[in-house]
Amino acid sequence: MTPLYQQIKNHIREHIGAGTWGPGQRVPSENELVRTLGASRMTVNRALREMTDEGILHRVAGVGTFVADRTAYAHPLEVRNIAEEIRARGHQHSAQVVTLETMRAGGELAGNFGVPPKTNLFHSLILHSENGVPLQIEDRYVNPAVAPDYMSIDFAKTTPYEYLVRVAPLQEAEHVLRAVMPGDSVRKLLGMAEGEPALLLLRRTWSNGVVTSTVRLYYPGSRYELAGRFNP
Amino acid sequence: MTPLYQQIKNHIREHIGAGTWGPGQRVPSENELVRTLGASRMTVNRALREMTDEGILHRVAGVGTFVADRTAYAHPLEVRNIAEEIRARGHQHSAQVVTLETMRAGGELAGNFGVPPKTNLFHSLILHSENGVPLQIEDRYVNPAVAPDYMSIDFAKTTPYEYLVRVAPLQEAEHVLRAVMPGDSVRKLLGMAEGEPALLLLRRTWSNGVVTSTVRLYYPGSRYELAGRFNP
DNA sequence: AAGTGGTCTAGACCACTGC
DNA sequence: CAGTGGTCTAGACCACTTT
């Protein structure tokens, strides 16, 4: 049985996802939700408070609760799944597989993986969108020794992340973050204007001491930001 | 007046900080805290639940609440000192104070700090260089209530970071990372070419539940990257 | 059986905003 | 003024673990 406050959170997420309650718009007040949902105010309050902490809602005492404008929002210290992130905002995730191939590693790539040059690697390039708007390019190389079935997965339904954490428990990760001017192909895929910068996140993950995957994630600078709150 | 659940969180943090309750050790149960602190169980529960969400505590129903083992919290967005970072590379750090002033908070700034509009704030803009090459612009606002001596510090010798951690122990931090096109003044100070993107890191830090400082850090995209390795 | 955390309710008082 | 969110209380029932 899912807790009531979780059901309320899901209920609100669905409304946001369906567009009934759009960004900047007002969400029913606590008392209204108490009446319509039949829960107590403390329970409604918890649901709304948690969604505010998650950055999905925005509250002003004395005024009301609103859907946050900030659409793209992620926690940089976690290795997150883009699909989950989008669904948590109540939006629709879709993925378009641009490239899926087996190739031989060049010198630099082989060095990153710690395998001999000319070893076979899997390569995928996937465009992830939120409500149909491109949000991330995932340019990934995968170690076949760790994930032999990689080429037979339908990445329109399952993200590489979801598949990889299943076959290779995440053990260690390395991140590099840069601001770059995207190349033409990246720019066009993401639907970015010329002269608009991109956020580039390089990530390398290990499982059992072996490099599982390296990935280059491109985000449009105007539509995405990495954010997080933590205790040092 | 700080909310009771915040006071309880601070109380627990102090015990953890002082080493009374070390990693892996058991924290008093909800009922015990209700008795010793005189708060209701819901309030104690909220404090413990939030600290669990923050990764500070670890709870097991039917067993107890424990201080989390923290080894997994090094990540690319640590709050670090630019001067230390440069010195760690064996290079020379220098700082040039561009602006140092007292000003009145506008609406948005006041909102970020959680103070009434027109409250006095300190403002500093400092250019940090590595071996004479500009690397970071630090555009910072500081809460005078927390750091009253801020205006009398020589920031060519001591970084604001070093001063602030001394007067206000860092408790919580919020980060936002963006790729942006810098404005002309930022671009010129950093000696960047036109059309070159910048990495913008916004940070807000808390001490004892009060916002100590907000800062906008600009880095030239071509000369800087954020990197880190951690175990999830 | 006793203790733990997980959840939920039905009240309450407060400071604040809008009219 | 009525409405909003922010907080707090004193109960309650539950599933679970430990003794």
C-alpha cells in the first residue's frame, strides 16, 4: 500500500504532466486539497512540502502554491536517470536512438576504458526529450565484457542507465563538467540557437574495478541547469 | 525565532559534530527525544526524517536511528577554496578586489537571504588569477549579521571563503551550475574571447539555519572544468 | 511483549498577503 | 477581513524487530 502522501504527490505530478496545472500556475491550496482528497491537512502539507524541497513546486506563505518555473533541475552529485528525473517533474520522457553500433576503440577511447586499442566497444547516441523538447544528448560507449546484451536493448523504452545499473552495479563514478560551444550536429539535435552554450558532463563509471561505460552528456545551456543542496 | 524542528536538527548536528554520536552509532529514539526535548513526536519525527533525506542519518524501522557512515559524499561540487585549489597545483594565486561595498538588498536578493528588503548587505567582487591568468570572478553578497567584520578584511591576502568558514561554520550549501554567455564586463575581466562560454556556479551557504552568503562564480569555459570522483 | 520507525488525523496558533 | 502557508501538539494504528 502506497502511503497517502505519496499518492497525493503522484496525483499532483499527474496534473502537472497532463498540463492541467502548468508552470507558474497556482495549485489548489492545502485546505482545498483536504476537502477534495479527504486527507488531513498535515498529510497534504507533507506532500506539498516535499515537492517544494524537490524543486517541483514553489510556495509563498499567504499567497499560495505554484508549479515551479524551473523545468530542468538535477542533482549533480548523483548519477541520475534522465527518464526518472523527467517523470519526477510530472513530464513525459521520450528517447530517440540516433546511433547504435559496434566499433573498434581508438587510442584515446581504449585508454579511457583501460582496454587494448582496436577492442570492440558498443556505441550509442540517444536524444532524450521532455514533453517533446530535446533536453539531453547521451553519447555513450559501453564495455561489451560488462554488458554483452547492450546491442539488443530497445533504448526507446529503457534508458542505457536503467539497463546498465541492472547488469553492472554502479561502484564508482568520475565526473567532469564543462561549458562548451556545441558542434553543429549537437546544436541541431538539441534545437539550440547559434551562439548558445552547452553544458557538457563527462562521466566514467566503474563496476568491479572495470570501466563499464563512458558518456558525454550535452545539455542546452538555456534550458538546463544542474542544482543540488547538501550538507558538507 | 527558529522553528523547533530546526533547533532539534541543530542539536543533533552538534552532537555529531562534537563526536558524542559518531558514524554508525545509535541516536536516541523518537520517544526518547520527545521526553528529553519536550517536543511532540511529529516534530521530532520531522527533524529526523529530514536529516535522513539529507543523508546525515540512517533509519531502520523496528531497530533505530543511526548516524550515517559518510564516505560517499565527495563529489564535483564541494565547497572549495579557489586559492587552495590553485596552490595545490603548485601555482601562484593572486586576487584583485574590484568592488567592496555596503549596499541595500533589492527584492530578489533579500528573498535569497530571507531578510526584509532594504536590509544592508556586504558586496564584494574579486578577480582570482592563477599565475597571473584570470580564472574566476567571485561576485559575493554577505549577511552582515553573520560576518560583521567583512568590510575590514584584506581580500588580496585572505579569500572571503577562508574568512567566512572561520566566523560561520558551514552547515549547508546549495549549488546551481549553468553554461552561459558572459556579459561584457565579466568577459573582459576574465580575458575571454568573444563567443566563448562561461561556467557559472551559484552557491548559497547556510550556518545555523541562516543564509551566510550567496556567490556567483564565473569561470572561462576554455580554461576551467569541474571534476570529481566518488563512490555512490 | 516492548520498542522502533512510518504514517495519519483533527485540531490549534501564528505571520503574512490580498482585498 | 478571510485565506494562505508554517508550525506544533497529542493522540492513534500499523508493521516490523528485538528480547
